[in-house]
Amino acid sequence: MSILHADNLKYVRLIANPPLNPLHSFVKTRALSPYKAKPTNWHTNHSFVLHNPLLSLLEKCKSLSQLKQIQTQMTVTGLISDGFALSRLITFCALSKSKNLDYCTKLLFSTENPNVVSWNVAIRGYLESEKIGEAFFLYKQMLRNGGCRPDNYTYPFLFKACARLESKFLGYEIFGHVLELGFDVDMYVHNALVHMLVSCGELQLAYKVFDEGCVKNLVSWNSLINGYARSGFSREAIRLYREMQLERVKPDEVTMIGLVSACAQLEDLNLGRELHQYIKESELDLTVPLENALMDMYGKCGKLEAAKEIFDSMMDKTVVSFTTMIVGYAKFGFLDLARKIFDGLPEKNVVTWNAMIGGYVQAKHSKEALAMFHKMQASNVKPDHVTMIHCLSACSQLGAFDFGIWIHHFIEKQNLYLNVALGTALVDMYAKCGNMTKALQVFQEMPRKNSLTYTSIIGGLALHGNALDATSYFSEMIDVGLMPDEITFLGVLSACCHGGLVDEGRKYFAQMKSKFSLSPQLKHYSCMVDLLGRAGLLNEAEQLIRNMPIEADAVVWGALFFACRMHGNVSMGQRATVKLLELDPHDSGIYVLLANMYRDANMWEEAGKIRKMMAERGVEKTPGCSSIEVNGVVYEFIVRDRSHPESAQIYDCLIQLTRQLEFLKYISSVSTYENNLLLGYGLENRWPALHQVYSM
């Protein structure tokens, strides 16, 4: 039996051996989001309806109970036996505001030979509902009934259903029937086929069907252009538009939506403005979706004033309109303006909440993001996959392990499907919060993995010093056919650095360009300098910096400086420091580290000069800041911090703890004071009984 991914379907196999393309061996499935059908005008001006009292009354029907009364009268008068009259009853049940699809099906199956219009209307009703799979069940019953055969209006509905389900295999089966019945040359069927293929991600096949077909009208051009834009192939969408212009096909509002969206993805402001000007000059209907697309384009291109101007001029703002502005402001750090729009929304759905939470996460305001999530829960808005991904990212930034575990349990409790994005976010959270065992467990349990998933596990293993495991997963990633990116290489080079794998590091660094056509960036060079420097290969590290095709930054020179201090190479360390001070003369850390290097080399006079230089230049040492998570709440402290309301108890616990550590000779220097402050606060709150023991 062929399997179709949908909710509560009666799955059917339409053809015994469908002619499937052998290249298409994997079914792409996803959980359907709640579907909100557009209002459908089910009324008609047919003369038979206008001149028949019962059918005219049916046009004014407002409820199922009224419909049943009219149905009774139609049965008494014999009008029910008329195929057209029956189709009007079915149309009301399938498409009106008071529709009842169960009763629609009951009417259809209780009729001896319903006409094709009745079948088509019922199929369309299920297409525009959350029970899309029932459309195929009706189609199967239609074929079994034998009273009438499908027409050129039946198959566009079925192709649209395949598109909504993203079920290309079922689409191929439906297409087999289309070929058998000779509807492949029909304009409506052809356009629906192109739309189905595009929606299922089969862009090349869709273009081939379009290019070799006898029908090329605006609808098919729009399907391709919008499909390429939605799939992220923005340049291809624009190329298709140029072809469309050469064919002298005039674009409409739908064309512009796809093109403006492509400009937004490319952040191509010039072309976006050109299209906006064309819309004005051609007097195209500025629909709400088109206005939203224009706002999104201007927002992504950084022209928030232009986006706000469109937003303010809109007569009918939708949730998408508000969300677009929130995302635009948040992207460029204007969180107050984003929050103002968010707070002004009369009704907020999961999309708007996600936009605001995601904005905080993107701006590294993770505590605010999690606070917003709590407000979302208090508002009884059900979180979705995107919400969970944002929250897990916030936990990763904060190192909020307890809350991350709670999010994982929440995902399981809500039965959210562990798709690639959500699974990757979980792996990343566990890795960054220090639990590699759990990160690896989630990684292994994921049904599907992509490059980002492997990148997260490689980076996590590198962070925890598991160099050999990280390189092993990198090799596995290549073996399964996934392509690494710059971040993947950053992870594997960091692993080599932590594990002292010099030869492997050289190999991976060389492969970036030779094998994967990736240009090493500053972070990759800093990893290599760190790797060579830790191994004592200081001359090779310095030579690598000299040969860099891009200007070295403070991180690269800093890596060399630390290696020089580690191996006592004062002269090279001085050269690195000169470069560091040129890049940032007000960074107190550079002066402190240089002074420490001089002290390590017993060059006390030089160390004193550095301290004096700091005073002359007005450079002050920036106090360190650390954070700790207690009972799911993250607290931040700086050195000698007394801002916390329980600081007296914290310091008391810290003093007692310090005495114990001194007794065990675990205190090595005053520099551990700040971390002990955090530990004292953690002990005081997690194990208050321990404080009592120390106080005895």
C-alpha cells in the first residue's frame, strides 16, 4: 500500500504500479499547520436557481437545520432528483460558512448517481479543510461509483491537495490518471501540475513540465517564480522573470510578491525599489500580501523607514503585517520599537509571539526571551516548533541547563515531532550547557540529520575536548554525503586545537579550499594559529599570519600572543602585542596580559612600565562578569558585587567555603575569587544545609 502523510486519513492506492521517478526515493513529509481557509463564495446567479423558490431559499440558508428543512421540501416535490439541485445542497455543506463536511459526504453517498459537479464540490470542501486526505478518499469512491468520470476541474483540486500535503508520490499517481484520461493538455490541469511539483520541492521537474508543455500563461509563470522564491532560489526566480519579460507576458500582483520576496532574501535594495516603482507605475493592485512582501524587503535591506511608511498606510493590517515589522525592528536591534508594535496588537498568535521571542534571542537578550515565553504561556497561546527552537537557543546562550531540560520535557509532553531543526537545537543546547552524553543521545535518536546537526555535535565535542570523536563525526558527515560549511570547519579545527592534532588540523585547513571550495575566514586562521602555537610551532604560526590574504584581527594576534606567553617567547610576544595595541589601544586585557608575561620572564621593570602606560592612557581594568543558574533562574555577578539582596548570606557561605578550600590547599590565587562568589551563591541556594555545616 502507498502511504500518504496526513492526519486521520483513509489512505488509498490509486494505481497498482505508479510510474515513479527512481531518482525520487525519499518522501518529504511535515506536520500540517492549522489551515485557515479563505471565505468561499458558494452562491450562484444561475437562472434555474433564481427562478426556483426552494433553490432561491437555499441561497439565503444560514444553518444546517435550515438546510435540512429545505432538503425535506425538495424530497417531497421531487426536486432532489435533479442533479443540479442536489449539487447546490452539497455545495452549501462543503463551502458555506455553515458547512458540515460529514453531512456533505452523507448526502453524496446517499445519492444514486451524483454528477461530477457534486463530487468536485465535495472534494474541494475537504481540500479547504484540515482533513485534506478525505479528498482522495472521495476521489477513490468517485472512481468506484462509475456513474460519472472525473473532469478537468477534478484534477486541479487533487493536485492542490497533493501540494498542501507536499506528497509528490501521490501527485505522480494522480498524474498517471491525468495522462490516461487525456487531460494533460488542459490549461487548468497543467497549471495545477506545475504548482504541485513546485510545492513539493521538485523545481527542476516543474520547470521541465512547464518548458515542454503547450501552455505557458501567467498562472504557470507565477507558480514557478513564487516556487523558486519560496525555496530560497532567489536568483533563479529573477531569471525566470527576465524570461517572462522576453515572452511579453505582463506580470501581476502575484508575480510581484515572488519577485519582491526574492529581493528580500538577496537583500537587493536596488532591484526591490525598481519593482516597487513598477508596481506604482503599472497601477497594480496593492494587495495586503504584496504590501507585506514590500515591507519585508525594505526591512531586510535595513530601510525601516520605508517599511514603516507602508505599514502606516495600510488600511487592512494582518498578523503578517505586524509580524513583519516586529522582525524588521528586532533584526537591527530596535527591540523597544518591536516591543511597542507587539504590545499594541489586539490579538497575538503563535507567529507574533515567536517573532518577539526570536528578536530577543537574535539580539542576545536571552533572559528577556525566556521571560517573553513565560508570558506567552500565561496568555494560553500554544507554543510550536519555532517557539521551542528560540527558547533552546536562549538556554544555549545563557547556559541555562535546568530550563533547557524543562523545555525538552515540554516538547515530549506536547508530542512535538523532533524534526531536524528542533533536534539540532536540542543537541546544541545540551552541548553548550555541558552535557555531551545527552547531546549525543538526542543526536542518535534523531530520525533525520542535516549539516547543521553534524556541525552542532562536532562543535560540542570540540568544546569539551573530545577531539577524536569530533573528527570521527566530521568523517561520518562527509561519508553520508553532507557538505560542511565554514562553521563546521571551525568546529573540527577547534577540536584539533584542543586535542593537539597538528597534522589533522593542517589537513582540514587545506581541504577547506582544495576540496570544498571554502575560503578560510579570520576565525579559521585564529584556530590554526592557536593550534600551531600550543604545539610550540611559533615561527610557523607567525608565518601563517604574515601570509594571510586578509588582515589579521585581534583574535588572530591574541592567539599568537598567548602561545608566546605559554612558551616564553618574549620577543615574538612583543611583536604580537604591538599589533594588538594598534587594533585596540583601550583594551585593558592586552596591557594586563603583557605585564603578566614580563613578570613570568622576571622582567619586572618592563612590567612596571606597562602598568604606568595604562595609567597615563587612562586605561582601567574591566571587571569580570560571570553568571550562574539557580532553580532555573540565571544570575549575573561582577567582582565584589553586592547588588544581590542575599549578598550577605552569599559572602558568608563563600567565607566558610574558602576556609575549607584553604585547609585542603585548593586556593591557588586571588583570581579565583569571582568564580568562588558564584559557587557560594549556588551552594547557598541549592544546599542551604551545607551553609549550616560550614557555620558550625
